[in-house]
Amino acid sequence: MTHPAVTIFHNPACGTSRNTLALIREAGIEPTVVEYLKTGWTRPQLTALLARMGKGPRDILRVNGTAAEDLGLTDPATTDEALLDAMIAEPILVQRPIVATAKATALCRPAETVLSLLTR
């Protein structure tokens, strides 16, 4: 059975990310795995993912375990451009995992969210 391409933006240290990857593989799909903490983000990449999700940068800002508050990123006055700049400079500021398929792109928290992306 052929499946459309699936890409997971993955942090192997994150349990939710590992569980999401396992669910994709259990569905018989071997995804493209992008370890974004190693590769980093580009502005075009992040803006394209956000556009496909119908979300803004604040929707994928990771606060827990990051310097987001210290950097002033949780301030409602912080612009989307400033959030994107920070996410590019510090990839850990992006919540994970994000999964992209031909059907849709989503932040898969909880991990089971990915199942709706894998069905036709």
C-alpha cells in the first residue's frame, strides 16, 4: 500500500514526539524525520508550516523548559516577526512534534492527533 509523504519535525528527547513517530510507523508509514534541533528552522519553512496549519507563531511557541518568558516572548505585545526571529535563533522555542502530510499539517499534541492526518 502506498502512502503520501509524511514528515515529522521531531525531538527525540520528547515523549510526545517519540509516541507520535511510533504511531506513524505503526500505521505502516516510514516518515521523513527532521530533527529540527539539529537542522534548525528557516523563516520560509516555518511560515509555510504555519500557513498550512492556519496558525500563528504564538500557537506553536514552546514556553515550558525554554527561555521564552525570559526573552519576553510571552508578552502579548511581541510581534509575530519577533517570535519567528526567536524560533529561528533558538529552535527549541517551537512546540513539537509537527507532522506534515499531503492531507494537512498539525502540531500533534497529544500524539493521537497524528491519526487524523494519516487517514485518507
